[in-house]
Amino acid sequence: MTFQPAPRAAGKRAFVTGAGGGLGAATAHMLARHGAQVFLTDIDADAVASQAADINRELGADVAWAAPHDVREESQWERLLAEAALAMGGLSVLVNNAGVGSLGTVGEIELKEWRRVMAVNVEGVMLGCKHALPYLRDAQPASIINISSLASFKIDPNYTTYNTSKAAVAALTKSVAVDCARQKIDVRCNSIHPAFIRTGIVAPFFAALGEEEATRKLVRGIPMGRLGEPDDVAYAALYLASDESRYVTAAELVLDGGARAV
């Protein structure tokens, strides 16, 4: 008799932010292909609706739902998490992926831009964790996955605001993880730290320098000598969403082709 493994995320019900494209879309597709139901949100309503429709065309109806979402707005978190739990019959995975980038040294930062990045990258993650926890507590074992960045460890002063925001995500992740563990709540919380991934975030470099030259510059500090792909991150999220990672919490999963080691 041939062993047939169950889908790795069978029965999971996931809420994924920033899922209109890039890492969020790749993660939502990956989780769905491995048996999860997925509720996708993004500030771009058309893009996220298209991603959910693609999942349902591939895998069947009632696998994916979509809604526009500004992660800075607490009332939207409360409403959309309730909608997601109703649609899917609960919630067992939260993927805080929505985020924005920013350029500038500390002497160049404008307060308005600093607050914009912190509101999306840090407050958005905090609000997600805060308001998802009651649902996740009811669906134990459950998982929170926060997308941080290699930039939280490898500092470039030209990205001061972004670096700071992603380091804050890593610290917040540990706080949530330890809080849940001490309360004996089976809700894990981990962060993923990618280096440059081939998504829209590198498009400005490609436009300015050409793909070949931009890639050469982006990977010069990466021992593996290549950019990451969206599915590299999606597979990591799949592991953390699945019960394979039941003993993993407060971890920093670094996906950088070896860059942190050099």
C-alpha cells in the first residue's frame, strides 16, 4: 500500500494580508494548494480579488475570499477578521505580510514618512496579532507568521526607517510568542526574514539599472549569488502554518542565501 501524505495545511483557515501580489499572493496560493482555506486582503481591492478568483478557479469554490484592507485601520481589522471567521468557520493562521519600503538616512527622514512606514509595518502587525488572537485561541493549535526582513539584522543606513520597522516586527513577534506560551495558549508566533526576493519591490532597481546590472548589485552580498523567489518565502510560511512546526515559536526564520553569515 502506497503512503499518501495528507496536504500539509489541511483544515487550516488562514488570513493573509498584502495578498494582492508578491509574497502575500504566493503564500495564499501555497497554503490553498496544501489544503487551507484562505482569506486574502490588500489595499488594492482589484488585485486581491483577482488573486482569490485565481485560487478558486484552480482549486474550486469556497477556498478563497478577498477584501480590501488598510492594515493601519483598527476597525477594518475587527470587521474583516469577523468576516473571515464567519466565511471559513474559524481562523487558525494569520500571515502579517502587508508592508511598505522607504529610503533615507536618519538625517533625511521626514516625520510624515517615518509615521507612514511605522503605521503599516509595525502598527498593522500589532493590530493583526491583537485582534486575531481571540479567534486563534479558539482554533488551537494556531499560528501567527509575521513577515520581517533581513534588513532587521543587516543594516543599511539608507533604509533607516525600513530597518527600524522590520526590527520592531521581530521584537513584537517574540513578545507575542512568549506571552502565548506563558498563558499555555497553543498559538505560535514566528517571523520570516527574507533578503531580496524577485517581487515588485525590486522592480525600481530593474527599471533604473536594467535587470542584469540590478541583479548583480542586489546579490553581491549573497553567497548563493541569486535573488530569492516568492515561493521560497511561501514554503517557509507553509511550514510555520502547518502542524510540522508545533514546537517552533519566537523563531526568526532567515531566508537570505547565506547573506547574514558574511
